Amino acid sequence: MTGSLTRVFAARLAGTSVFDPQGDMVGRVRDVVGLLSPRGPIRVIGLVVEVPGRRRVFVPMTRVTSVDTGQVLTTGLVNMRRFEQRGTETLLLAELLDRTVELADGSGSATVEDLGLELNRARDWRLTKLFVRRGEAAKGLSGRLRRRGETMTIDVDGVAGGVLGLASPDLDQGATNLLAAFEELKAADLAEVIHELTPKRRLEVAAALDDERLADVLEELPEDDQVEILSALAGDRAAHVLEEMQPDDAADLLSELPPEQAERLLALMEPDDADPVRRLLAYDDYTAGGLMTSDPVVLAPDATIAEALAHVRRSELSVPMATAVYVCRPPLETPTGRFLGTAHLQRLLREPPQTPLGQILDTDIDPLSPGETLQGVTRQLAAYNLVSMPVVDEDGHLLGAVTADDVLDHLLPEDWRDTTEEVFSRTPGTEADRD
């Protein structure tokens, strides 16, 4: 590793680009894998690297040729088998950051804010140093560091119990520094990180997220994780998180809870947020009514194209939802006045900005009824090459819209987020490097 760093702090590796020998980017570092041993320091055996497709793979340190500022260089091919943590392994960022430890000199407790890795003469990476702040880990909502207490860098042996004391699963632990390391991650990618954690650590990280961020992450997690996290939250906080979720996602999550628990949370929500969720819960999961969101973009026929483009430009809109504006008579909140037609994004881009929406409506495609089956919805989307369609009741009122991503969520197997399908670019000896 001539010319590369021989000392590095683990949190600074999070998000670092990983390159192959040809200079092509392989992915980004998401964690560092350490091997626990009661007889010595934690040996760093590899990196968890996120490659395209949100797959997390293991890259052994024996294939890392250089660790430098802003980049990690590797040699040889990368085994694309999905990373699975073994019993003797620890994820340094996910599991050791934010731990409250007792100092070996008896001077009190401290919070681990970073982990110092060092390359020794035998060319092995070891966890040798801890950057700590005196006092317990910051708790509560999040992610903002509370900069109180003296900071210092100590040897791992400076923790009471050494390696075993540091790695004890019973230690108190916040998540402020972990979330800071992954601050740039999109909700779907952070959900992937959280899903891979132990149940205890998953709840600690969820507790440290603010309501809006946690709502975004919950929408991307498997149902079991969603139920586990929501059930662990205090009632008021759980209700606030549900209010931040899209109504259809909140309804899907509540439908997985016992009816009495779901009703209790609905009662704690603001009525304006709870009402659309209640309406969605009235429909079967595998119908247009159960699939739809009750909050599409709805405008009146005299609204201009310029106004419509301003609405679909909002960052919080999903891509499928931003492809169409539904034009209705007032009232414009679902269930609306009479549905008039759809103004598709491509048409909006081709017409003068001051043109009223009523002049460019697509009325050729019949909207869906709330009782339409999943198969029927899928056929309609495919037949007309659409990514969203309106759902209208028998009196012509717009109830919501079904998008292609919601359909896919129901067509794919329930455990599609946990898929272990393997795509290999094999390198002999890669798995042996973890033994």
C-alpha cells in the first residue's frame, strides 16, 4: 500500500468511492467489518461496499491496495455475493459508533464518536484507537450532535474490559454519529442499512431519526421491520410518524397491525391526516382502492400549464405521481368534485404556459373504479403505457391515483427487499479471506 494512508478513522470512510484497478468505480463504502477476538484487538477484515442495484457486498482488506482521502483502491475482481454478517464479525459503524463505554482509568463514561484503524507491520488492519467524548450518548430525536464534554483519542484498552467491553451488546447506544456518517443517503439506501442491523440496534437508530426522515425510511422497509419499529414507538410519536407518511403507505402499515392498535393510532393522528387513511383502509389490499394514493396532483380546469408544472416540480412528489395532473371541479381535495380528465406531463411541456388545463385534457382513457382488481389495474397500465391512472367512484368523483410502483410492490414477492439472488464475478479465495 505504498503511498496510501496507514491510519484512518472509520466514520470518514462512509460513502467513500471504491475503484477497481482500471479506475472504474465499483461502489461506495457503507461499513467496515471487524473480526472479534477475546485475545487481542479487533482485526479489520473487509469493507461492506454498496454496488449498483443497492447490493451490499464484501470486499476483503487483502484486496484493498490503497486507502486514501476520498477513495479506496482494490485489486482483482469483486465477489458480488450479497454480504451476510457472521457471528464473530462486527460492523464497526453500525454497531460500535455511539456506544457509551466506561473508561478503564475509572474517570467515568464516554461516548464513542469514531474508530481509529491502523495498518501494522504484518499488513493487517486493526482497530487500535477510539475517539470519544466524555459523557453518555446523546439521546432523542435527531441526528444533531450535542457538542458537550471533553473529547480525546484513547487506545481500545482504555475502555473497561478492552475489546470485550467495547463490543458488549448490552451497552447503551445512541445513533447520532452513525446517522451523521450516512447523512447523504437516500431513504431507500438508509432503509437498507437499517434492515441489516440487529433488532436492538434497528430500534435505536429509528428512535434517533426525526419524524419525517423515519417516515421516509419506513416506506422503504419490509413490512416486518415497519411493524417492529412502529410498535416500539410511543403512541404519540408513532402517530406523528404516520402523519408524515404517504396515506397509502400509512394505510398499508396500519393494516398489518392488530385492529385495536391501528384504531388507537388513528385516534391519535390529526383528523385531516387520519381521514384519508381510514378511507383507504376500507378497500381490499389488492384492488385499485387499496393500491391508490389519495393525494395526487389535482387542479381546476382554469389553472394554467405554468401552475401545473410548478406543482409537479415539487421535490416531495414521487416520479410516477409527477407524470400527471388530474383535473376536477371543486372541491379539489379527494374525494373531489366531478373528474374531468388527465393532463399528462409530456403534453404540459409541449403547450404554451398560459394555456388552461381544461383545453389539453386526455379524456380517451376510462378511469379505474375502486373495486378494480390488481390484475385489471396492471392490464390497464400496460395497455396504455402509463405509470399512473385515476381512480373514480360511481358518481365521477376522483378518489385517488394508482401508480406503477404501487402495483409492483404488490406483484413482487413479499420478501423482494430481502432477495438473496446472487450474481457473481468470482475471484478465487475471496471467501477464504473472511476465515
